[in-house]
Amino acid sequence: MSNDITLAELQEFLAEFWFHYDEAHFDELAAAHAADVHYLTRSDSGASPFEELMSPQLDGRDAVMAWLTAHRKESPYPLRHHVTNIHRTGTDGDAVRTRSYIVVNQIANYVPFMVSSGIVNAAIRRGANGLEFTDVEVVLDTTNSVNLADVHADATP
């Protein structure tokens, strides 16, 4: 695995990205994406009632930014994305592949509550102006939880 990008740099990059997304800092969001970025978001089941709204497959910074900007402007504020359990999963050319969870909350009636969660797989490389995404896959949790043994036969000892 590449040691060119440290885990601390990856953690800071991802945390900063979600902060800028929540606060609608669109210039910073654009700078976080490579010109040739590939972006995909979807639900875990592929059958969410909101699948069409959440499932773009985009290529290039301009297409990604157009969708992210519209999506963020149509979302509540304040909205908080929390990135956790960040770890490296390998390399892809000059990029480091990462996996992490996101947990999203918003405020209703003065009380914060969780509205979404999911897994983010990303490839991040060092670009001319700092770290940048080359590939992003966001898989949002929409399937109801059940006992693990009911999902994976090998989960029972």
C-alpha cells in the first residue's frame, strides 16, 4: 500500500470535505475533486423509494459539482455528515483507496436526529493543489436491519 498519503491526511481530507459539503462551500468542494473524477451514489438495496433522486453516476468535476450543488441546495440546513472508521483498503495507481462510514443528522423541533447512514468507498490522490477524489462511491443504508445470521449463513459459529 502506498505511504505517500498518510492516514492522518486522509482523515483530515474526508472530514474537511463533509464539513464543506454541509456548509455549502462549493469552491472547496470543487477543489476536492479531480477533473476526471468518477462519482456514484446509490442505496444499499437498489430499491429505495428515493432511488432516482439519490442515484447519479457521474463523470468529471463539472458534472459532479452540478449534481452536488443542486442536491445540497435542496437539502436541509443545518445538516451534519460525520465520517468515521476511515481506513485504507489498497491503492489504485497513484491513488489510495479508502472506506468509511457516514452518519448524517439534522435538527427538527430543536432536537438532532439521525437521518441517514452509509458506506463511502473512495480513491484519493495527491493533485497539484492538494488531495483530491478520483473515485467516489456512496452507498446509503436503506434496508431494514435484521439478525446477521438471517443475512449471512456464515455468521453463525
